Amino acid sequence: MSKTLTNLTIAEARDGLAAKEFSAVELTEAHNDAVVAARDLNAFVSETPGLALDAAKASDVRRASGDVLGSMDGVPIAMKDLFCTEGVQSTAGSHMLEGFVPAYESTVSKNLKDAGSVMLGKANMDEFAMGSSTENSYYGNTINPWKASSGPDAGSDLVPGGSSGGSASAVATRLCLGATGTDTGGSIRQPASFSGIVGLKPTYGRCSRWGIVAFASSLDQAGPMTRTVRDSAIMLGSMAGHDPKDSTSAPVETPNFESAMGLGVKGLRIGIPKEYTAEGMPQEISDLWQLGADWLREAGAEIVDVSLPHTKYALPTYYIVAPAEASSNLARYDGVRYGLRVEGDSLDDMYMNTRAAGFGEEVQRRILIGTYVLSAGYYDAYYVKAQQVRTRIAGDFKSVFEDVDVLLAPTAPSPAFAMNAQLDPVSMYLNDIFTVPASLAGLPGISVPAGLSEHGLPLGLQLIAKPFDELTLLRAAETIEQSAGFELPVFSGGEG
């Protein structure tokens, strides 16, 4: 029974609970056991089995009493450790916040709690969401449950992507039915592609940022990571909503995202942006991209070639804007008010000692880049110029969306790579080459598992839609999902 329960989707669990085939407590116990059995993956920074059982018991009581139930009632999930959770340590994957226990709940985690979801623990992540492999966590690397069947990485531990790698690994290994992620430049979509799951980055402003530890405030956006498109629709509906506490939260209605299921793509125009053909991109990814276009055409969509001419500037623009905002946001970690403090002979020494000890190498690198581009003499040359280019990139998308409904592109330029591959920073940043443009424009994007590489590793296809048009995005995503017929293996104890 335990193994069967962990194989359920969110939709199946919801229906099974409603039919009283099992209880929320039974469902939660099965997932608590799975978390313990797969600790070798290091998908969680903190486990909260007691709190999970309490929430499950409360869900069973509500169901037995005939109370109004939330859309995620009794569903076990993982919470990325970037979300502040009342009474539960929230570290952002950093030594700087080790031991920090918030006295408040982030809006997204509160929305999920109000919807009846059951939090199993806090998922591991790259420190302050800065990374593409979850190798930058102070709490150790997270391992992808997949293994290459052949090739140079056969038998090696693989990265799950990042920064939401703990969430991706936990969902792929069936340690939870869904997980929250955050996406600043691809941190939901890229790990979803690497781990063979669905990752949805909503429109910027669709989900509140209040209570999420900030990386780059004009880019950060929370979203769901699940095993199916329908599950992403269900979970997004519980996460989204206007929040007056977040000035960037959009005052828009939250539609019933699940209503997009089954509508298909007949009559939709799907754009294929020519600039997403990256130099050196493996042929298997190009072939899968073409296959995705064929699937959509066969389902009744019209395929249209389009151009986004400023795409080549997206990555350099992102790596000016994001570090600049990170430099500003992370200035608050100074050892004075909360978090780590390393004493020194003077106040300046204490600042320097605390930040040197509290921040990892990648975070320090991005703070230094951000401080440089914001400094006198360079602000206009770098930061202002990057913001101007960002406007051009957003303008490209706006023009294209006058003619098409959705864009189709690869999610990542490669499948998952080996742990400790020692990629230099620029090579690591190139993992975001296909995901960053939509982030800069604030658009909704989704990665759907669509096939396997020649070495047996998952590859994702990415869809991008107009602002606040997640319904159309989900329609196209479900079509890709159904056409691909991708099946996530059942991993056992962290073995692929």
C-alpha cells in the first residue's frame, strides 16, 4: 500500500481521498517513509514528519466532519527552503541563515496551507537560489535519482539542476506529490527538465513574493513542480492570488487552471523562435524540438516560424540585472539583526567576517559582480544599458505574441550532467540560455518531459505564453505531455 500511495499524482490522491480509499494520514505516512528511505539524495534540508502528520490528521477531521475542503487537502508536498515557514527553519541553502526560524509564513506557503496541503519538509537548493545544479548549497549537494545508461557519465551521480534541485529530485523520486520552486532565470524549468518532471514558472506577479527570501526582486517568481501538467494546474491554483503585502503582486483574478485540461491546441498558433538554435546544441535536442512541433501540428495547431532578434543579449543582460539586485538584497545580511554573526575587533571587521563566512563562493561572486555594475562610473555603462536591452527583449516577445499564442523551444541545452563536473562559472551560466529570456520579460513558461537522451536521461521541451495566459500554456503543455507519453520510472531508495 505504501509504495502504491507514493506513485499517485495529486489528482489521483485528491480523488482517492474523496472516495475514502485511504486517509490523509496514510498518504502522509507513506511519503514520510519515502523521505527517510531516500536521504542519500539529500533532497531535504529539514524534514518535518510530525508537523506533516498533524496537518494530515486535521485534513482527515475536516473530511469526516463534512467541512469545506481545500483544493490540496491532505496532499503531501515539499517546500523549497527559500520560502519562510513559521516555526520551521528557513535557510535559503546558506550558512548565513542556518538556524533562522521565521515567526511568519510566506504568502505562497500560507496559501498552500490554507488549501489543506501537508508540508513534509524544506527542500534543498542552491544558496540564495544562485546556481544551476544544487551544488552550491551549504547543506551539501542534492543528487538526481536518474542515472545515465551509457556514455561518459554512466554510473556517476548526476545533478538535478538548480536552484530548485531539491524540489525536483523529491518530486521525481516520489518523496512528495508536488513541490514549490522559485524561478529567477530558469530555476524551476531547468531542474524539471533534468529530472523528468513538469516545472511551471507563472507570469511575474501571479504568485506573491512576500516571505520568499529575495534574490533578484524584478525576476523572482514562485511556481509548482509536479509529475503531470494537470497537477501543476491544481497546485498553481492553490499558490496564486493577489497579495497586498507584495507591491509587485498583480491584482488579477486567479482562474481555474485545471479547466484548461482537455481543451487541446486546435486552432492555436505555435511560434518556433529561430534564435533558440544555440551553437553546439546536441542534435538530439534539436530533433526533440522538431518532434514537439510535429506533435502540436498533428493535434491541430498551426506552426509558425518567428524571430526574437534580441535573444542573444538575454544572458549577458540577466547576469548584470540579477547580480545587481542580489547585491542590493543581500546587503541586509550583516550580522547585526539576524542570521550568522562572526565577531571582529571592530564593526567593520564583524561585517566582513560575517559575510565572508556566511556566503558561499557563488553568492560572493554574484555580489561582487552586482556591486561592480552598480558602482559610480559603471552604473550607466552596465546596469542602465542592461535595463534598456531588457526592454527590447520584452518588446520582441510582445511583437511575436501579436501573431502567435504560444512559443515552443528547448528547456535546456543538455541533459543532466555529472556531479562535480567542475564547470567554470560561464559554462554553468549557459544552462540558462533558453530560460532566461522569458524571465526577463516576466512571461509564463513551462517545461514538460518529452523524451530521453541517447544515454537515457530526460529532456524537456519549454512552452512560453503571453502574460497571465497560463490557461493557453497549460493546454499546449498537456498536448506535449500526451504526445510524448513520457513515463517517469519508479526509483527505489535513491537508485536510478
